[in-house]
Amino acid sequence: MEYFKLHNGVNMPMLGMGISQIPSDTDGVAVVVNAINAGFRHFDTAEFYGNEDMLGEGMRQSGVPREEIFVTTKVHNEAQKRPNGPAEAFEGSLERMGLDYVDLYLVHWPLPNHWIDTYKELEEIYKSGKARAIGVCNLKIHHLQELEKHWEIMPMVNQYEHHPYLTQTDIREYCQQKGILVTAYCPLGRGRLGLMDNPVIGEVAKKYGKTPAQVILRWNIDVGVSAITKTVTPSRMAENFDIFDFKLDKADIETLNALNDGTRVIRDPDDPASYN
């Protein structure tokens, strides 16, 4: 595994395993154990996903020491609406996972009229030492500019949808100039966008002797973005993890950049429906 260094000095694995929406007929604990066996050391969950307990149990069953695994979770919108809700939600997350701390705690969505106060509570959690890093999700430049008026501690991470059809280069460059690491969710488009069948990506994959998925994940890393991928299939886990023996050259990075057409899997954070 290779790492990005957050601006507070914490090392975060470049590649993570997301565990949202694992099918109900799937043994989720086994998914976590299999991912750890495949080499993954970063797991991304959230209060909203309802499976933090599954992650904690999988970590324990794996036998890998806690300090070798980077755990990200997030505070959901409903907790943001309650007085002291984010702090209570955080303690609930720790209890469900059976952990004393998390490595990264994020504001899941910039809920209007609440999210800045939520971030201020995350700053207090960070000061307590129970979160090694804090950050945000789904923030555009205007959100970051507003947050900067209020933050005491700059976010370490901004997690949002990022793939060749939705590069959001302006946000990425803004974050990188600030020293905020971008993390990509849906880096493969959740299998809904046809990225694996794109002939341009296919040609690049042939050049490197890799699969389209491996090329896309490597593209994220090569533009300075950590990526959260997801699968319940052990062979796909191994495939997704096998991206640390090559790098894309500049021309191929630009080829993938040029595929951007603004297509989304997840709703736009500026869409009011995001908060219903």
C-alpha cells in the first residue's frame, strides 16, 4: 500500500474500500476480512450506511492490528439537525465499531443551516484525539470558501464524486492549492456509466496490460486523488488493489481528463433535493 500524507502529518492509504450498500444477502463481515486479505488497509463507512458494526467485527476477525487499518466514517444529516448531535453521533459510531478512535471523521453533506456548526463540532472531536483527522464531503469551491471564514482547523480531506466523466478539476485544484486531500467516491461510476466499456479507456488499459478499472483507479492517484472503490467479490478486490506497479504517463492522464462531460452518479450538492 502507498500513502498520501495529510496536512497534519497523518498518512492515509491512497486506495480504500467502501462498504456502503453491501447486499443484505452478503456476509458483510467476510467482505471486510477478504478486503483486508487482499491488501486493503483503508475502510470507508458512515453512520447512514448502517454497517459500522460490521466493519468493526471484520477488523477484529482479520487479526490485523488496529493501528494498521485506517477507518473513515461520517456524520449524517439527521444528526446535524440535533443540538450536540454530531458529538453524540460520533460516540455512537465508536461504540458500534468497538473502537477508541477513528482515523478520519467527515461531514457527510453540507446540510444548509447546519453543516458549518457541525464542522466546528468535528474540530472539538479532533482536539480530543478521538479522530486523527477530520474533513468534509461533497463541498464545492463556494462551500469551502464559506467554511474558511469559520474554520479553526482546515479540513484534511474533501471527499466527493470523481471519475473520468466528472473530473471537477476546479475543485480538485482548489483543494490541492490549500493542502486538502481530495478523495474520490464512485471512482468507477458504480458500474452505471459504462466506464469499463469506454473504448478510449480500453485502449489505455491495453497499453499498460491492465484492466479499465485499474487504469481509472491509477488515474485518480496520478492526479493526486485517493480513491474509495467497492466490490464484494474477492477477485475484483485483488484486481482493484493491483495498481501500484505502474503509473500513467502525462499524455494518458490528459486522455482520461478529456472524457469529462459532467455526468454524475450521485446528486449535485447544490441540488436542494440532496437534503430532503
